[in-house]
Amino acid sequence: MDFVHDTLADGRPFRVLTVVDHWSRHSPMLEVGFRMSGETVGQALDRVLNGGVGPRSITVDHGTEFQSRALEDWAYRHGVQLDFIRPGKPVENAFVESFNGRLRDECLNVHQFASLAEAQHIIEAWRVDYNQRRPHSSLGHLTPNEFIGQRRVIRAVEDAVCSS
């Protein structure tokens, strides 16, 4: 997880909480807002998990939202380890940094957002395109969604063979 900052056409700043899965390169959410606290980060993660099982760990930097008591409590309740990178070492969270660069170059720098609602809409459309239509060489030239689907089929076949 990380944050990307931008501004609306009227100069008001907003933030985007970016979340990328290291294994599949899938982005389950991009949360857009004017202010985000550790509590709102936890609420956003709850929405994306929708009662399902969360990751074992989440790599984050030392931003105040990620070091907050609210996010620490959220992580404890969900059995998630917050894995903090070393200060000043963004390369330790390279997947999200690369993703953030693409988001900036392909979406944020291309659009001038009139409102937060417009930013949310356009940024979400970019996220969906990224997950569904963008092949990654590291995934055997599959999109993140195709990669996840392929792995589910392989796991189902393995489970069936092992239980026979």
C-alpha cells in the first residue's frame, strides 16, 4: 500500500490509496479522498475484503496513516502483519512504486479532474483496465485477472488429483 497525491482543477489536493498484490499484480482498490486516516484506510480494506480472508502481510512505508493505532488495531483484528520498509528506501516496495508511476503517467497526468467524484470515476476505470486488459511480462503475458483465474484452475485440478 502507498499513497499518491494530486490536485483537482480548482487546486484542492486529494490522495489515492494504492493497493497492489505482489503475487498477481492485481490492484483490488484505489481509494480516492481528500483526507485519509488509519481508520479510513482500515475501512477501505474492509470494503475490499468483504468479509473474506485478508493477506498475511501488507508492505507499507512510515506514513502517519500506516503507523496509526487505528490501522495497527485493524491489522491485529484481521491477523495481518504490517511490514514497514526502511525509511527512505521506496525500492523495498517496488511493485507499488512501479504501479504508482503508471497511475501517474497514464491517468493522473492525463486528466484534469473537476471534482472528487470525477476523479474517483476515472481512476476506478483506469484500475479496471489495468486489471483486465494489461498483460504483464512477469505474469507470462497474462493480465492480473487472467493470472488469478489460471492459478485457481490449476489449484482446483491439483486438489481434485490429490483427493482422488
